Amino acid sequence: VDQKVDVIVNTTASSLQLEHGAVSTSILQAAGKIIQLECTEHYPKGIAYGEVAMTQPGNLKGRCKKIFHGACEHYDSDDNQKIMRGYIRKCLEKAQSLSYTSIAIPAIGTGNLGFPHHVTANCMFDEVTKYIEANSGSSVKKIIFVIYDKDQQNKDAFMNEVQQILPRPQVSTPM
């Protein structure tokens, strides 16, 4: 919530009751009850897993322009990664369709949904990489992964993914 971006991504229950989940609760507290009212009014039946619901920023105006809300299923097999991946992709596509340039995405599913940290990190890096490669002209230029600073497992998993991406230094030995 401390990032200044065009879009803040949130995951919550498919009913869009924003008091479910740590990230969602944090966003609700910062943005105010107006975003819950907007969800209830515009999405009275909630949303399907992997879909994107959009609200105004509420009290986060000045920090973001929109909040994208979505729901993912609990992790019980690799099939549930598809929903998470689809949600990430849809958030990026929606941001692009609105000509936004920046988006902040939390470590999706590593709390109550039970996704292993390394699975979430891999899915998020992989989907963002695929998006960038397929959409070189996208307006979205800044993608921030938001990791809770006290969650060492998430920090380690995301750093491991960064190390997989960075080029390995070339070491030459004298002849």
C-alpha cells in the first residue's frame, strides 16, 4: 500500500468481501470502506476465480488510480497455478488497456491460500516475463512485486527467482 503506482493489485475472496486476507484487509483499511461499497454495488454476486474487479482508489487517491481485485483458489495442486497466472495476466492486460504505466502486485496466494512461496515467485516472474516478451509496446513499464518485509520465505523465494534471471558473470582463467 506504500507504493505510488497506477494500479494496486489485491487478492481476496471471490465474494469480494475485502476483510478476508492480510493484503485485502490492509488495502481496505488504507483505502476506506468506500471500496467495499463499490465492490458490493458493481459486483453484487462477486467474481469468478481469476477474474478482475476494478474499483476507484478511495483514500489511496494520489498513491494509485485504480485497485484491481481478484480471487484465486487454495493451492492443492499445480492446476490452481493456472488461475493465479491468468489473474496476473489479466491485471497486466487491463492496466495496458487503460494506458497505465505502473502496477504493484503482492505475492499472491502465499498466505491463507497456501501456495508454496517458490511456486508463487516462479509464477509471477514467469507471467510477467511472458507478458513483456509478448507486449513490447505496452504502456505498462513498471511492475513491482510487493513482498511483506517480515516474510523471509517470500523474500528468499523472490530473490532466488531474481538470481535465476540475472546473467551469470563470465569468469575467465589466464592461459
